[in-house]
Amino acid sequence: MSPDILSVAVRAVSFVALLQGAGIAIFVALFRLSLGSAASEIRRLGIWSAVAALPLLLSQVVLEAARMAGEFAGVLDWSLERLVLTSAAGAAFDARVAGVVLLLAGLAGSGRIAQVTGCGGSLLAAGSFALMGHTSVHPHRWLLAPALITHVLIAAFWLGAIPALYLAAVREAADVAGRLIEGFSRVAVWIVPLLAVVGGVMAFALIPRLAVLEQAYGWLLLAKITGFTLLMGLAAANRWRLGPAVALGTRRAFERSLAAEYVLIVGVLAATATMTSLYSPEPQ
Ligand code: HEM
């Protein structure tokens, strides 16, 4: 296995852990009043997700030196490691670690200050994405940075909401879970299309020619759009059919649909990690 492949795999899993922790912090802050007995379990999952992100983020930075050297021996080259830590990847790592610390502090408490702290951690984690990558070196960075931060924040919220809603459906009384799902759907119906809009704006700005859609970057972008379309189908079924059924005591189909949504989002994040690590939106 090459350092590139391992690095992309670690990056994809770190996206899942970091964004899940960040998303759960936002979910808890938004729906704290609708959460009953599942609240502490949801917060605990957020804490474990954030904790799991730390070694993954560190491995990602360490592996970056191996990628530069083109072989795993690069991880032991301190001059390369120092170079990574002082680069944009190092700045993103620092912001992510600071974000994780805030997430942990926020999710460990339950008051207003804890929720604001947790959301600050989510913002810092999302903001770290704008410090590196294709958008950070683009002439229209002023537009792409807020677009990317919005995109990542919504992706995090969506990813974090899935296990939170699953736990609520399993642990809460049917009427409590039903109200929570209804509240989430009311927010999601506005922000999920926004994820596609800002994603589309970024794609439009980053891709100079349609020919790019015939190379690896374009294929992965099209795979993301396909994944998003399938996710919208599941989200619509949850909104109109499966979610309301939970309030009436039928939750199995909703749980299965959430599991499918989770797998699809993880797939989209893997495609994103590959596309942003290995390929360029410039025509080859
Ligand atoms: C219509 C659907 C979507 C489009 C058009 C889209 C487009 C994009 C584009 C153009 C970028 C910037 C890539 C670059 O820097 O080269 C991006 C980044 C990103 N997208 Fe999406 N996306 C979509 C859906 C999603 C979904 C469903 C998720 C996850 C739930 C997601 C998660 C991310 C993440 C985490 C990044 C940041 C990657 C990084 O900077 O390392 N996207 N997306």
C-alpha cells in the first residue's frame, strides 16, 4: 500500500469522526429542549467521536510527510514533519485540535455556556477546512471559504443528526421521538438544499472547463452528486412517511433508513477525501 492510499483512508475516517462530533454538538444545542432520556447518550457519542478524531488527525499530519517523501520512511524524517506542521496542513491540524478541545468541553457540560462552547468547536472544525485545499489557493477564496465552511457545517450537522435521531428513536417514548424528528425535519428541509447550492457554487468556481468532468476529480464530484441525490430520496421518505410513523410507535423502517443514510454519507465523505487529496479540478 502506498502512503497516498493510507493517507486518504485515514483522512476519510477522520472526516467521519470529526464531523460527527461537531454535528452532535450542533444537534444538542438546537434540540436540547426536545431531548429526553437519550440526551446523555447522544452527548457521550459526540464525546467519543471527538476523542477518536484526535489520533486520526495526528496520523494524517504524520502521513503527510510520507506522502511528500513518496515512501513510509518519510514519517521518520523530522525536517519533513516540521515542514508539514508549518504548512497549511499544520494550521488546519491546529484549528481541528482546538476545535476538538472545545467540542469535548461543550459536550461534557449541559448548560447554555457548554452548548455555545460546543458550537464554537464545530465552527472551528469546519473553519479548518478553509485553511487548506483547492479553495484556499483559489483567486476567489473570499467567496469559496465561506461557501466551504457553510458546506462542511451542514454536512457535519446532517452526519451528527443521524446517530442522534437513531438513539432518540430507540430510547425515547414514541411521542418524544416523533416531536424531535419533526423538529429536525423542519430545519433539514431548509439547510440540506443549501449544502447542494454552496457545493454547486464551489464546483462552478473550481472547475474551469467541463472537460474536468471526464477526469478523476469530475467522476468523484459526480459520485458525490449521485450520493446526495440518493440521500435526498431517503430524507424525503423520512420526512413524509417513516418519521411520522415513529410517533405512532413504528420505528423499524425509520431506523433502517437512517442506517442507509449514514452509509451513504460515509461514502460521500470517502469520495470527498479522495477527490481533495489526490486530484485537481484543473484540466489535465
Ligand atoms: C450536490 C452535492 C455536492 C456537491 C456539488 C459538492 C461539492 C463540493 C466541492 C466542489 C467541494 C470542494 C472540493 C475541493 O476543495 O476541491 C466540496 C467539499 C466538501 N464536501 Fe461536498 N458536495 C456535495 C455534497 C456533499 C455531501 C452530501 C457531503 C457530506 C455530507 C459533502 C462533504 C464535503 C466536505 C467535508 C468537503 C470538504 C473537503 C475538504 O476541503 O477537504 N459534500 N464539496
